[in-house]
Amino acid sequence: MGLFSGKPDQKKGDMYYAWTTDSEIEKKAECGGAVTSLLKFALEHKMVDAVLAITKGQDIYDAVPTLIKDPKDLVKTAGSLHCGTLNTAKLVAKYLDGAKGMKIGMTVKGCDLMALQELAKRKKVNLDQLLLIGVNCGGTVSPVLARKMITEKYGVDPDTVHKEEIDKGQFIIEYEGGHKGISIDELEEEGYGRRSNCRRCLYKVPRQADLACGNWGVIGEKAGKATFVEVCSDKGADLLSRAVKAGALKTEAPIPKGLEIRGKVEGAMLKLGEKWRKKDFAALSADPWGAIKKETARCIKCYSCIENCPVCFPVEEKMKGKQYMVKPGEVPPNPMFHLRRFAHISDACVNCGQCEELCPMEIPLAKFSHAIRVEGDAEFEPKLGKSTYTN
């Protein structure tokens, strides 16, 4: 039974500054703690059976997916880990039976959300069972590269860093003895910074979640102390309304200037994404087949790209009496091995970068599959109408 009857006070399209009333969450949260408090409220009041969240492991470079059933444990998930490069969608499909028998709350980046939608099309995930809180995402940094970057560019021992954040166009670290920020543009021009797929992403505010949250647009006295919350569905409106009525968090209308700044930040991120697309895809346009053959020649056929892609679910073929298209045991494999995979996900690549992030031979697989997807979208979207998200 709900906490109140009638329509929720909040409705789709509403925007708020929101902040937690839980002192423990407030102490650990990055910008007001609204996301953690909303998930805690949903779990406490049986709106969900569990929360799939990310917790810090050994250090800030170690992001650990965790299924939480005790609301008290959610405080461990407060704050962001920009060096956590997981895509949580496949975890739901592979280990949680697609949420078919359990209601799950979870935070999602744009690529997590797109992957969940692709999985839902394949009936691998039941979206009706998911309560999704989207988080604005400017990108993530590979843990290995982050440690190298902090050592070489910041002149700091990465083991002494206890917090990192991406704010106002900088990657900022706090460490024993001080803090330091360097422009993302400067870092990326020198080969550091965000993962390549994150640089190309054009889905920064996941408005197809139930709520879209972040710090973009929070200015004035609430800067750093509140979360910007955009209501994106009736489910999200219900959660926010119930949580506010119960006193789990407080809200106020956003400052008009904050709305303007939020739009400008999102616009700047999209322009930057377009810039990186042109740069990354330019080298492929001249000789795409040559580039694919050259790079995939390093492949050791470990299958990591297939195992970790959130939208790739290979079906075992019964090959008795048939001829293999790709010869078993051949390393490096015939280029057809990769071309078949690109074809398999060409209409579904969500540019999450898992194939490239986890490739031991550092083959730019995400760039290839993303380029194929973008080219396909450009060909068909004018005829079918623009897609509901841009990956």
C-alpha cells in the first residue's frame, strides 16, 4: 500500500533541486545525496526488492557491482566513481534473470539505459520490473589509464588519492596533502582523460530513465549540496512524491539561471562529442576494411568482446557435417570472426566501450562497431524518424 492516495504532487517534466535529510548519506554524498536517498526509500517501502549499485572496492579505481537488500547498506554507494567503467545492463540479464522475478532499483548512465532497452527488445530484461534513476554522465576514465595519468600528469602517487570528480571541464583529484584539477581537453589531447567511447557519446542526460539526476544546473547556495532532479516518467514522479512526503528528502524549484547553465553544459558536451566523432571516424572513412584488418590482426580470440558486450548473446551452432565460417583454433582469427560480430550488433551497439575496455590486445573495437551503428543511423533515421536517443 502506498503512503498516500491520489495523484503524486510531482509530474513528468518537473525539475527540482533535491537533497537528502539523512545525515549519514549527506556526509558521503557528492551533490546532495538525493539519488541514494531515493533508492533507500524505494527499498525501505518495498517499491523494489533490491538495488543494484556500485560500491568502492580496494580504492577509487575499483568499482564493484553489488546487489543490496538491506536499506542501511545503501550509504556505501553514495558518491561517484568516474574510474568505474562497468555497464550494469548485462549483469541484470546474465545474473538476475532479467529482473523477471524481482523488482530492482538501479542507477544508470546513458549507455546502461540504452543497453537495457536493447535487451528488453530481445526479451532478456523486463523493464516494468526496473526502477531507473539516470545520472548525468560526462564520461568515465579507464582505471589503468587513470593511475598512469595521475602519476605522469599530476605528479601524485595514485594510491594517495581518496576522491576524484569531473567538474567544470576538469578532472579533479583530492589526495593526502591537497587537491589538483587539470582541463579535460588538455588531458585528452595528450592521450589521457575519458575513454574514447565516452568522448563520442551524445547521450549525456538519460531522460528515458524514471528520473534524471546530476549536478549540472545546481548553482548558488545549493551548489555541491543538492542534486538536480528531472522527472521523466509517472513511475519517477510517484517515487519522488512519496519520498518528499515521507521526509526522506527536500526539494525546491531550480534557479532560472541554473536551468540556463544546465542547458549550456549539456550543449557543450554534445558539441565535444561531435568533435571526437569526426576525429575518430575520419581515419576509418578512407580505408575501413584496411583499418579493421590491421587492428584485429592482434586478436588472440579470448572472446572477451563477446562475453562483455551487453547486447551480444551468441547462440551455439551445431556444426556437425557443416563447414565453419571461421576456422576453430586459428589465431589470429580470420577477419570474418570480427565482421560477423560487428554485423550481429550493428543495429544495437550502445557505445558502452566494454569490448574495447576489456580487450587484452587493446584493439579499438568500440570505434569500429560504433562507426557502423552511426553510419546505419544516418542512413535510416531520415526515413524512419529520429531515434529516441542518440548513442
